[in-house]
Amino acid sequence: MAEERPNIIFILTDDQGYGQLGCQGHPWLETPHIDKLHSESISFTDFQVSPTCSPTRAALLTGNVPFKNGVTHTGGARSRMTLDAKTLPQYLQELGYTTGIFGKWHLGYEEPYQPGSRGFNEVFIHGYGGIGQPQDVQGNTYYDPVIRHNGKFVKTKGFCTDVFFNQAISWIDTNRTKPFFAYISTNAPHSPYIAPNDKKEKFSKYGLNSSEQGFYGMIENIDENVGRLLAKIDDWGMDSNTLVIFMSDNGFARLACKEGPIGKRHNIPLVNYQAGLKGHKKTVYEGGTRVPAFFRWKGKFNEGVECKALTAHIDFLPTLIEIAGGTPPREIDGRSLLPLLQNVDVPWEPRNLFFHIGRWQDGKADQSQYDRTQGFAVRNSRYRLVNNEELYDILNDRGEINNIIEEKPELVGELKAAYDTWWQQVRPFMVNEKVKKLAPNPFHVEYNKQKSTEGIPVTGYPEFSWDKVPVSVHFGIGEGLEPHQYDFIAKHFDFITLTAGRLPADSKSSAEIESAKAALAIKARNPKAKVLYYWASDKPKGQSKLTNQTYPGNYLIHKDKSKKGNIQTTEYFDVTRKDVQDWWSNAAADAVNKYACDGIYIDGATAGTPDGPYSRAFGSKRAANLDKGVVAMLTATREKIGPDKLMLFNPLHGFDIKSKPLGQEYLPLTDGAMIDDFARMRIQSKEYMANTIKTMETAAKDGKIIIFKGWPRFLRAWRLGEMRQTPHDNILSQARRDITFPLACFLIGAEPYCYFCYSWGWEPNQGSLDWYPVLDKPLGPPKGDAIQKGWTFSRQYQHASVFVDLENAVARIDWRNKK
């Protein structure tokens, strides 16, 4: 089929098994997207794999039974796929395909066994058999996992399954003009059973325990991701030239076999469902080895058709090679399913399939041929022989209830003999049985090396470097900038926040459109730049003119009578209202998703927190409700922009003995924050400044982006109005002298993804587009944390020594020549 070779997307879930889908009879689990895929596919109803994951994965990628691949276990050397095996992605590369893996590998952690050495061009995987296992990156979790991406470790954002599908979709998007093979191999719903937050809440309401919430929640999350992927394929017009395959690697988890009600929905008891199968993962019954297998190729294969032929994981490789236009190797165990995919009624030659749990003790292979404690079995098109003691007529007794071994002695003898012959054939290929020592695990060695030298970058975050002072910029653009101004920004900044606020009333443009124009202009000059869209959450006054003009109205009004003879009226968003929350979050998401920005900068987010403007205007009780509204808006915005977009808020502050911290509670909801107006005239307390520096350091060590807005100290001496009347060059000259103090304070507490933001005004002509030569000096990474003695702090960088005295508000930076 070389003239028609399709793109291939293979989705392999972990421990899902047969029956854990609505389309396979599950009475209450909701999987509408996979159900739809099933309705558009040819589905194999008797598709057999191994009882555990590594053996299945080896068979899928080689076309040979697992033991011939050296894989007899899921741990240690015995999970390594022999280097003598030629893999499916290697065959596909020879046929002109580009290949990518996203998720779980589990066929050897040493470098020669890693997927980048086995035929994959793109590698985006967690370590070993599961996220957080001892052989994975230490401390890894299902949320924001550390992933090895083409040899480099990155910190991702979001739930693990979402992360793998996001990366796969992005990779497919950049490679869809050429044939590709995308292997999306989730670690879900494998234990530990950790559900995405929305699914945890859903199943918790039904009364399921934590593990059950995790198992079923992960399956429904997989379904949603499959739906996203299929929608993208449709949007890209790729349905007719893309083969989509869905499968699980072994039987369902034992957790799904618990008897009796596990919860209740609409007063109807919820019980586990096993599709009538006996056994589960790690058993050699049907429940341990039968899995879903759907093949969809629009316009090429029939839709909604079932194939009952006895098929298996070993058939996967020859099938895809033939579909891709190649000739499957003759010496492998599997056979191509293409004839069945073209016509499910074609004759299918009888066969025997063999199963063994394989988890014998090291060095005990020869004694384990008939190990009933582990389990072994033979399957032909009708019968299954288990442990040489049980025989079941699968055609008429799929649940393996009636043991008929006494009724079929001749058949039992044939199956026993076939099994013995198979064991003798595969035993010499168990090449990992005597391996005692493995090479160092790169998920430990390389991760620690990278962490101590260049650090672990965060996916979606701005590119970070200590080569010089990391800086960002934050300013308004009105109706756009001049080309030379865009040139300046692109040259000096990789991280930018901008707003098109204060547009003239008669402007026919909008904030989103003008921000998009500016972002595109910057990115055309600096492709790695990250640009945030400014969107205030507290006050509509001065708010950008939006394309979305359907604000529900009815602002909160505060009349400040504190000034003699004047009443100052301020409008605030009433964020306790659901319609306001929806409008605000939709407007924010539109600005990010429909235009060219990489995320959103949310100003005034802390208005409802203690000591915030809402509290001062309306009292603490009402402010507490408004704060809940802000939290709801932020949560909704995150869901609408997705985990791969940035979300920062303003402000985050430290505190002194008279004040409470401001903004700390919002950090878990966002990617970071701005520490606003540090060292400005109204900030005088040494306690406040010390705690603000510590706040920056702590938040950054927790993986948050921090923008440290260190306005030059001359603002202590000048009022803003007076400053605006002073010649620009005079102000710039003084700013360049006075920048040392806020810059030094920043360097005392800076961590990766901390950025210094300077300015003595908001508009570009008020200092935002001035430059400070000190920022170009080589800095180099810090040599540990700062040393504090009283109110003085010192810190060493590779090319600079920093000293700050907060009590006397003086600082010094001694720059050393770069060697």
C-alpha cells in the first residue's frame, strides 16, 4: 500500500484491559470519544496480549513473542528488549516515516535501550514503568511531571496524560506534511491511582474511594484526550490519510474486580464491570490478556465492524509495515492483519498463542516452565489451557467457568506438547536472565547532572539563562509601536507583558487585536519571545477596549470621601457573579487562544485578599466573597487557556510585622506573579523588603515565575508629575545610577525563572524602552543562596559579588571579568 501509506497514530493505555469502555458494555463509565472511535473502526474482539506491560510492548514493537525479545519481567535487566531486535519505528523510518513516542517506554533504561536508540526521532517519556517509581526522576508526580525530551529533562505543566497528548498533538502539527508514526503510550490508568482534579471531584460525589476515583477518573481523562486528538485530526483534514489505533497493554487492574457496590449515582448502585471475563492483570486468564483493539482508517477500512479472529500483539508490527508499503519480515512470529482489516470474513489460519507471567526469581527460568504460582497458558481459536490443569471452551464459555479438561484429553495433550515445543524455542532467547549489573540509570545520573549545571527548564516557560541578568519588560503600547521600538524589544527581551489599554474612544481596533499585532511583530524578530496579554481583574477603569464587549454591567461602586472637598468614585468588577466570572474568563481566554499571545498577565488579582482594595472599600466580609470570586475566575481561566499557556498575576508581596502577606494564596492557581513596585517611595520597611526578597526566592524554588519590578530608587525623591516634566536624558542618567539597589536586591533572592523588570514609567517613552548597560554584564549562575548577617546580605555569582544593606538602603555589585 505504498501509494496510500497513511500517517499512523497508536494510542496504548496502561492496565485498562477489556470492558473498561462504554462501547464494550461498561454500564456507567463515560467514554464517548473512544466509543465514537470504536463505531468508526474495525474492532478485534479476541485480541490477545501478555499479562503484564513490558512483554506486551516488546511484542508490539518487534512482531516476536516477548521471551524471544529477552523480556520476561517488568523490572531490572529482564525488562530490556534485546538489542538484536529490529523495531517497528526502525522499519518505518526506512519507509520514509518520522517517528515519535510520548509517554511510557519501559523496555530498558540504559542509553542503548532507550527509544532514541531504537528508531524514534522524537522522544518524550517518563522513566521506567511509571511516573514516580524509584527508577524514574526522584519525586516525580502525575501533576507537572519531569519528562525526558530528546535527552534533556524538562518540567511540564498539567496532568500527565494531558501533557503527553499535548506534546503529541504539537509534534503531529509540525510533522503532518510527511508520513509520521506517533506512539502515545499513557502511564494511565496504572497505579498509583491519581485522578485529575475534575474527575476526582466527580467520582468522589458518587462515593468511590480514592483508588477507584483514580482508576476510573484516569480512563475518562484518557477519553477526553482522545476526543481532543480526533478533533484536531478532523480540523486538519487528516481523517482520510491517518490510521488511528487504540489498545491497552494488558488486562484491567485487580481493583476493577472488587465485588459489590462501590458507589451510587442517582440512587443507583455502581458496581465494577469486567465484561464477564475471569482474571485480571498478572493472570493468564482472559481477563489478564484480552484487550480492546480498534483500527480506524476513514474511507479505507469498514466502520463499526467486529472481527472475531484470534489476533495478538505480535501481529501489530507486520500489519503496520504492510500498511506503510513495506514487506513484513518472514522470520517473525506475528502475521499481518491487513487481510482482516480489508475483509473480516477472509479465512484466518488456526494458531496457538502462549502466555507466561514470567516473574520467576532471578536465575530460576529453567525451573519455571510449569510454575503454577505464576501461571502459564495456551490459547487456540476456541480453547484455553491454563496451568495444564484447566481447559475452557472460550467460544461458549468466555468467563472460563466450566473446566472441561477431563472431557478433552486428546486436545489437552496437543496443547501441552505445543507449549513444551514453544518453551524450548524461546528459552535460548532469554538473554537477560544472567545479567547482574546494569549501567547507571540516565534518569538519575543525567537528571542530577543537568539540574546542577544548566537546570531543568519548564515547558511553556520563557527560555532562561544566567549568562546575563534575566530581564523582562512590562508596558502599554496604545495603538502600536514604531519598527525601531519593536527592534529594541526583540533585541533585549525574551519575556514581555504588554497592553493596548487606553485606546481612543473612536478607535476601530481592540486590545486583543493590537496586542496580537505587537506580539507578532516581536516574535517575527525574536521567535523565542514569550508575550503576555494584560487583563485587569479588579477595575474596569482604564481597562482595554475589547472585541468582546458583552460585559454584564452593574459594577460595584465605591465612593471615597476621605479627601477634603472631593469624592473619588471607583468602579470594581463584581466578581461574585457567575456571569461576570464567565465574561471575564472568556475575554481572557479569547485574547490568548484566538490571538498571538503566550499567556495572560492578570492585574489587580489580589483586590479581594486581606488588605486588598476590596477590603478597604467594602469591608472584610464582602471582600472575602469577592476573593472567592477571583479564585473562581482564575480557575475557569486556567481551564479555558489550558496548561500550556502562561498565567501570571499581580501583585505578590512579602510582609512586615504590621501587614499580612498579599497574593500567596494565588500561587497554586497560576504559573507565577509579579512582585510590584519594590523599593519605591512608599516602601520603606527593611522587614518588608527582606520578606519580599524571601517571597521571591521561595516561590521560584517552588517552580513559579517571578517578575521582580524594581523601580529605580530616585522615585523616592521625585513625584511622578515632576518627573514627567524633567528632561528624559536627565531622568535616564539618574536611573542608571540608582538602579544598583533594586537590581542587587533582586540578585540576592533570584532563582531560575526570576526576571528583573525595570522602568520609571508605564508608556514606552517613560523608561520602558531605555536600556541599562549593567544588565549586559556577564553574570553566570549563583554559587548557592545568599548569606544573611543582620540586615545585610551577600551572594556570589560566577562573575559577580552582590552586597545589600537593607537597613541603610545601600547596595554594591562587584563584577568580575569573565574567564
